[in-house]
Amino acid sequence: MTLSLSSVAKTYGDGTRALNPTDLEINPGEIISLLGPSGCGKTTLLRLIAGLEVPDNGANIRFGDEDVTRLPVEKRNVGMVFQSYALFPNMSVRDNIGYGLKMQRLPRAEIQSRVDEVIALCRLEPYANRAITALSGGQRQRVALARAFAPRPRLMLLDEPLSALDAALRLELRDELAALLRQFGTTVIFVTHDQDEALAIADRVAVMEGGKIRQIGTPEELYRNPQSAFVAEFVGHAMPLSGEIRQQTLCLEGGELPLPDHAGGGSVYVRAEDLRADPTGPLQAKVETVTFLGTHYRLGLTGLTGQRMFALHHGASSPAIGDNLRLSIAPDALICLPHS
Ligand code: ATP
């Protein structure tokens, strides 16, 4: 089922414009992430699609050929998983998963077979008869997903489903969730403020800021070809190389850098991993901080631009604080943005 949004906007009762008119088309089976900082309108957009909020006049939301703009939430056949999971703590895993099917008054045998199917898919067999209170955070997350999938929704909406978990488990479940969502084959819209999570799970990411989708694309497109400073910084942690451009040369406090032909005179960005220590490099900076991160060191640098910059250093030992470091940047590692 294709999901189409046209001019979908939301102004809350107190006058807050949470979402500007938004157009979006999502293909059948696609996993889309809504990514953006707190307050950018991602939960509002998700709730409008779910039918939990009514959009401003002029909006149109279609599930395939069906206009659902004014259809109440219970008639939309969407599955939802929220950060709190909202499971029934005293019911067993099996009863939690079967709850929605029972409400739909499906025959017992049908409920049984659908519950068994999602239990197997989510690898919950060993816990099927346990109470929710006897499960770990990661197991609860899988039950919440299984419960949402059991009624075979035409669309799955997930709002920060991993945010209740600790960092290590979050990372482990991130990859598991991506695989599981693809197995279900349903169209998924997934809200997160975590860039790595969005890039790891989604087929396409819609980057939001200030109630607008700023850019939508595959993780690779967004990372390699950001169209604005906001996307470059938010998705790729890129840092501005603030300086003056004179005849295809970027003049920085710490040296001069020839620009590739496609630079076009807009602003230039670089990522920490592309700023390399190189004794013959054209740039120079002073090491101000050194942080050991296991696989590499993160260096805080001054004197390259007006702001502090960061570089990643791979090697058995790191430069020392106070060292003057020579640096280079490969021409294809420069992110050149159009004039905004
Ligand atoms: P977060 O990541 O913090 O959940 P978000 O991107 O999901 O943020 P929304 O919850 O969609 O953002 O909120 C967008 C804007 O709308 C915010 O400025 C918020 O304060 C406002 N807002 C949200 N719900 C309401 C409401 N019921 N009434 C008035 N304003 C609201």
C-alpha cells in the first residue's frame, strides 16, 4: 500500500504550528525514518498519520486509494509501538500479543495461530507464558512489536521504540529490529532523534527541522549529498570549514586548501574522520584535547578555523596536547553545499 500525504499541516489549539504543509509519498513495504531534534514535529506527523490528531484544513492522507484524512484511529488498521510499550504488566506474553485480536473478535483458532506465528518470528517462544514483569527490556520491546504486528496492520508506526533501553542493548536491538521489520514486510514509519539509528534501520530518512521535512533520501544520499548545513551537521556530524573562498581556494586560519571544480562558492564542510594528520598536509592546527576512544583518538583542534574542530586519529599513540599538527583533507571528502 502506498501512503500519500498532501498538504498535511498541524496547528495546535494554542496556536503552535507544529507541522508546516507537508507532502510525502511512501512506497509499499518501505521503512521510513522521521529524524530530527526535539520539537521538530516528528511525533505530530506520526500522530496525524495514525489518526490520533486531526490535521488542519486542506490536508489529504491516503492509504492506497482510500482517503483516510477524517477516518478515526481504530478504523485505520495501523499498528503502533511507543517508547513506553504500554504492555499489560500482569498478563502473559501470549495474552498481550493476542489482546488486539480478541478485541477484533477473531475466532479462537485464528488468534492462536497468528499469535504463534509472531511469537516465532520475534523469537519469543521461551517466554510465551511468562508475565511481562518477568522480562528484560529487550524482550519487552519484542513483545510490543509482536503485539502490534499480530493484527497484520497495513502500516506500522514506531515512536522511539528503543529509547527506553540502555546504550549497549539499544545497539544490539537496532540491528535486530531492522531485520525483523524487513521480515514483516509491512510499510513502517519510525520516529527517532538518533542519527545512527535512522541511518541503520531506514530505507529512506526524512530529516525534519522546525515543522518541515528539510530533505528526504536514502541514508547514503543524505550522508554524501546533504543539501543544507542543517542536514550536513545533524546527519553526518559535518563541521563547517569557515573561511574565505578566493579563486577556487579556501583560505582558512590554518592554511589554504584548493577546492574541487564542483565547489561552486557555497559553504564547505568536513567530517572529523576526513581531517587527517599528514606531515606534508597544507593545513595546520594546534591540539587542544585528546580523547582515547578504544579504536581511535578524537582530537580537539584550534587554529584551523575560528571554531574548535575535531579530527579522528588512528594509531598506537596520539599527538600530545599543545602539539602543532599538519593536516590534509582528500578533495572528495569535502562537502560543498550550494548557496542557501
Ligand atoms: P520530541 O522528540 O521532543 O518528542 P517532536 O519532534 O516529536 O519532539 P512534536 O511532539 O511533534 O515534536 O512537537 C512539535 C511542536 O508542537 C513542539 O513545539 C511542541 O511543543 C508542540 N506541541 C506538541 N503537542 C502539542 C499540543 N498538544 N499542544 C500544543 N503544542 C504541542
